[in-house]
Amino acid sequence: MSGHSKWATTKHKKAAIDAKRSSLFSKLSRNITVAAKLGGDPNPDNNATLAAAVQRARMVSMPNAKIKAAIDKAFGSGADAAVYSEISYEGYGPAGVAVYVECLTDNKNRTAADVRSAFTHAGGNLGTNGSVAFQFERKGTIAVDKVIKSDDKKVPDRPNAVDEDEFMMAVMEAGGDDFEDAGDEWIVWTAYDAMQDVHKALEEQGIEVKGSELTRVPTTPTELGLNDAKKVQRLIDRLEELEDVQNVYTTMSVSDEVAEQLDED
């Protein structure tokens, strides 16, 4: 177990944050709708895929009304019916960095053209299915606030998972693989198919969970300097701006110093 690595955070101006939040909510709504439809049940307790999608939305404070509307859309009819398909793209960006892109779309031709254009303009190239997927491992992540902050000034904040040694024991008992220190919160790593079980086990120990989501982790990260990292980041930004793109994973790895310089741009 290790609880000492640092996660870089990106700073944005308020207008940029608001624009990205709106785009993110739209993508998350689409993800929730598809998860509800594929699972065939609007209740997250009976639909693990939907539960993960809802938890991910709550991690970024998506309003409950938007979550409910996205679930309801999965079981609509006519103009309200959900017709999204899951599709992924694989390729290489600048400096040979592997890139895996997950999309939800109602028009595969449009999505393919948009993703290909993003790769081309950033100096990368699309590959065939399976060309880079083997370079990633599917994992679950769970976010846990160290302190639960109160919205009421009369009610004090309360500790949630402050002591690292105690939290490490809780993660082990819950079946988690590892955890990282992310400043004000812990990030717990789990096996892909164990995330919901670990989530519940932590809560049963009295630890309040902020949210959880499924991700892909590079098995062999590619360490980059600032210039190459900027080129890859431009590709990531282009892809994430696309409406149909849900997630972008890369094998790029940078030092804390390079991460700070990227944040400043």
C-alpha cells in the first residue's frame, strides 16, 4: 500500500470551468442514459453499470435532477428514446504515446471523422482496434474525502478518513488494491469488477465515499518532457472537446515539475 503520491490539479479561469462543467454534465448524462438502458433497470442498486455512472456524476457534483432525467431518458419512447452506441478508437499521439478514446454516439460516421481529425491535427494517427488496448489495465477508483466539510457554519467539519494508517487498514479490509494521497482526499484503487463491493465495504466501516468510477491505467507509462507533453495535451484537449467523446486515456507520464508547467499554460 502507498499513500504518498501526488495528483496534479489543473487550474482554470471561471469561464473555462463553467464551460467545461456544462460539457461534462452533457457527457455524463449520456453515459448514465446508456448505462441504464444496457442494464435494463433504472435502479442503481440493481444495475452495477448504472451505479458506477451515477457515482462518477456525483463526484463532480452533478445535480440529482439531471441524473434522474438521464435515467428516465433511457426508458423513453419516440423522440425521447436513447439511441446511443458505445464505440472506441485507438491510436498513437506525438512521441509515440498510446491513446485510447471511449465514445457514446448517435452517429458513428460523424464521430469517426471528428476523432480522426483530432488525431491528424495534433500530429498523431489512428490505429486498428486492439492496437493499443493491451497497454491499459481496467481498474476502479474510489474518492474519499479526508474531512467532510459542513455547509452550515454552526455545524463543524468532521473527520472521515484522516489517519493514514487507519485508512490503509480499512482499504485492505474492504478489498482495495492500493490508495493514493490526493491532497484533501484519498483515491482508492480496486480491481475493475470489485469497485462496487469495495465501495460498499468502506461505507459499512463508517467511511463516507465521495464517488467512484471505472478507468484505464497504462501498464507501461511513457515519460515525457515538457515539449512533447504539450503536444500530447493538445491532442487530449481536442478529443475531450468533442461531444461524443466520453473518456481519453493515454500512456503519457510527466514529472510534478512538468505537470505544474502544463497547468500554467
